[in-house]
Amino acid sequence: MSISSNPPQVSLALILLLAGIILTTAEAIVPGAHFIVLGVALISAGLLGMAFSPLNNPIALSVLLIIFGGIALYLFRTLDIYGGKGLFRTSDADSLRDKTGYVAEQVTSKGGKVNLYDGGFDSLYSARSTGETIPPGTEIKVVNPGGGNMLVVEPLNPKKS
């Protein structure tokens, strides 16, 4: 009885499949579209390489990976899986003019913090008022984007004197 000293062979397709599963699992744990496209491409190429043995070679798997990566990226962008399609992005500071939101930290003529509705990925901005102190929770409107660094805001319903 002879015992073979050769280690078991692990196919490249299996390695791609396992790497894809790890990446898509990581995407499920920490969403944000960082790993999904590559994970789907790796899983697809790995499964096809395992199903059809002639495709289980480095060159064929590389080509499959590029093809499936392109398809996955196209579908990801077309289907807009995570939503957004740029809806809540600001294109420049002027796009902030007339945006509304609310005061997060008291805003004075020296400074404060406001949250803008539809204000982009991070909707918290530094702001100053046009003169009066604006308490937290007050609805505001941007009157001057100020280059995006320091917004100038005023209350939506100013106090009547």
C-alpha cells in the first residue's frame, strides 16, 4: 500500500469562487459598493471555470474575469443597486444656494453647523447666520454658499419684529 506524497490539487477556479464569496460576504457586512462588482465577477468566472474544465486555466479565467467584471459593473451602474444616481450629490458650491435644512449646532454670525436636506453624502456643513442667532432644530435656507466652506444661512420663518 503506497501513500501518495502529492498534496491535493486546488483549481484556480475554486480559488476565484472562494475569493468572490469572501468579497460578497464582506460587502454584506460593510455595504458601500466596494466589493460587490469584483465579488460577482470572481464568483461568475469561478463557477464557469469549475463547470467547464477547458476554461479552468489561467488565461481563460482571466478573460472570463474581465468579461464578467465589465458586465457586473455595467449592471451595477445601470440597475443603480444602492440608489442615488447622483441625486444627492452637489455638483459645485452654487448648487447649495436655496437648499433647505435645519440647524444641528447653534448658528451665529461667527459659525455653527447645519444639516442640509439633499446636501450630498455628508450633509453636515459649517455655517454662519446673516446676523441673528439661530437655535438648533430651526429650519434654514442657504442664502450664500460661500464656496462650500462656510455657508451663510437664514431661518426659513424669520422672527417678525
